[in-house]
Amino acid sequence: MDAGLRTRSQRRYPPSIPGVVNPGSSPHDVLAAWLAGRGQNGFADVRTRLDHLVLALSHLVEVATDTLIRELAAVLLDRLLYDVAIYSIRGVYAPARGVVESAWLRSGRFTPEAAVSRLLWGLGSYDGDLSAAISLGLASGAYQLPEIIRAIALDRPQSAWVTERRRRGEDEVIHAAYKTTDFLLSSFQDYSPGKPGQREHVWQATLGPEALIFTNHPTTFSQSDSRSGAWWAGNGVLPRVYQWQDALAALYHLPEDDALGFTHAYFPTYAFDEHVFEAGWAFARVGDAYAAIWAAQGFSFMKRGPDAFRELRSPGQQNAWLCQLGSAHLDDDFAQFQQRVLAQKPEVDATGVTWRTIRGDLLRFTWTGPVQRNGEDVDLHTLPHHHSPYAYAELPATHMDIGIGPNVMRLDFRI
């Protein structure tokens, strides 16, 4: 075990079941149960404002006089900072989010986690909110980031497939991400499709700080964060999304009376080194990272308006968007990547889409019914709480083991 292991006494405090508060519980017991419950099941608002949580927990670690509360806060803070490390690429924190703000979708430098990354492992920027970073700095005498988490943040894996399952009341949120040296693709899997959305950001491909690609269903031309289903932030109706490693499908079913009647993709050509439109696909290259995006109803590349040269607009109440990522390491040069994508023509019918990715996996994805990969149903609801090359935890997670190379640490969420 690494020297940064979070060890605590095995004394049991009431309530006897973590996360459940007995009648007459003291404030101490309520707080202990809340901290343990969040560690075991995850936060309900998935990756909404981690900076606010980091700020609160760092204060708690610094000022708490009770040993159990202080240690639980430190363990949960480790867990949150591991989250920032695993879902970041070159300092850009880029997961799917329960709530997103429009500014974060223009540049990863403006996300509230960017300053935390810059402070703790030297990547990211101080262009966004600084409150969490300042709080961590002030608490440095009481809290020290484990070196394992810093090493994971600085690691540049050839490939890392990450899945998470979190409880949100009676529902579950399933998060997937595929991270390489060159790109990060992240999504919420099969997340409440067809239900009214708010400001959920259900998928994103990240090739660089400004080179972000995603789709959404806008209900207004307004970009105000006060609107649900705004121009880029959120969705009027949530899509059904499935991701398998570096490939993703998003199905949209809009109501017949939808105000705008289209979905669109954010495709900022100014942030790419190259971009190409061919045979219904839009291709982009940033350094050695490649991306391709396609819509079943076709799309128009918008050259006028406030989002000129960064919007692909696709009409229709029912649509399927596909995204494939690649790299020079996996696919040779950019031209060969394009040829491989174009060689696998998607098949669309009244129920969904069938598509063979450039890695050879056959995906069958419909609006209802199970997702199929290579002819077999995929059960997303038996996944553990967290599984990646760096960490593993069951659901509920009494503990989480995090490691890189020969070093391992255990986070203990029990009380």
C-alpha cells in the first residue's frame, strides 16, 4: 500500500447503516452518514460543480475537530480529485455533466475544475472560477493530495476505458469514458431518453481545450444559462446515447410540435488543424487526434449567424448522430482514418441504426430495447460503481482501490 493510504479506526458510529439517519440522530451522525453515503453511492448531481464540493470538503478537513468527520471528508476529497484526474486530458476536465454552463462549452479552460488541475498537477488554467483552488491552497496544512492521484492526472495512457454506475434516488446514472494520449470521449449511457431535459450535457468528444464536439436538442436561440434546453447547454428532450470505447451513437426523438425542429452539433472549425466534409461525414484533426461525426438526416454547415463555422445543423424530429474518434497511433494518417470511416456505411431504419465501427464492432442501437454489440445484448445495469485501469469499486462502495504502476491506495467509506 502507498504511504498516502487513508486509514481510519474501525469504530462504528450511529447510525449503523451508512447513509441512513435514525430518528434523534445528532448533527455529527447526520454529517457522518451523508459523507459515507456519498462515498458509497456517488453524488446525485453527477459532476455538476465539483469545485463547490472540493471547496466545502477542503474547509471541513481543515476545521473539523472530530476525527471521523475529518477523515471521511479527506477520503471523499481524494475521491473527487481522482474524478478530476481521470476525466481530464492535458488539464481539460471534460466529462458528461449533470448540469453544464454555456461558457464551459466554448473552452475547457473556463471549467471550474481547470484551476484545481493547475494548482495540484500543473495542467489546466486559472481562467475560470478560482474559489476551489484557493480553498485547497488554504487547507494545505491539513490536506495533502496523494501522489497516486497526481500520477494518474499526469499519465497519458494509450487507452483507458472507464465506466461508472451511480445511484440517483431510485434511478441510476451510468457514465462511460474512453481516454487516450490524444483524445477523451465521455457520455451518460442510456440516460432517461425521451424525458424532458434541463441542462444535462450527455456526451462530449475532446481533442483540445477549444476543440470540443457534441450534440444537443435546443428549444431556444438563447444561450442564457437560465434556460433549460438552451442553444448549446442542455436538451429539450434527452437523447438515448450509447458509447463503446471510441465510438458513440445518439438517437433523438423530438415531439411533433417541437419549436425549432432540429438537433445540431458543435463543430468549431477554428479550433481544428484540419477539417473535411465528405459523403455526409464531418472530419476534424487536432494534432494526432481525429474525429468524425455523421447525422442520419444529413446536416448543413452553418456559415452565418453567431455560431457560424462551428455549427452542424440537422433537421427532423427523429435523428441519429454518430461519432467516431481515432488517432495517428491507431489509424495512421488523417486520410486513412477518413477512408476507414467512409468504408463502414451506417444502416438506418424506422427503429434505429446499425453501424460497424472502424474497430470492427457491430453496434445495433434502437430507441427502445437493449443495446446490442456484436449480436449480444449489453446490460449496463450490472456494472460496478467504478472500473478503470486505475481503480475499482463495487456498488455500494465500502471502499475504492486506486493505483498506478506498483502503488495502490485504498479509500475507506465506512463508518
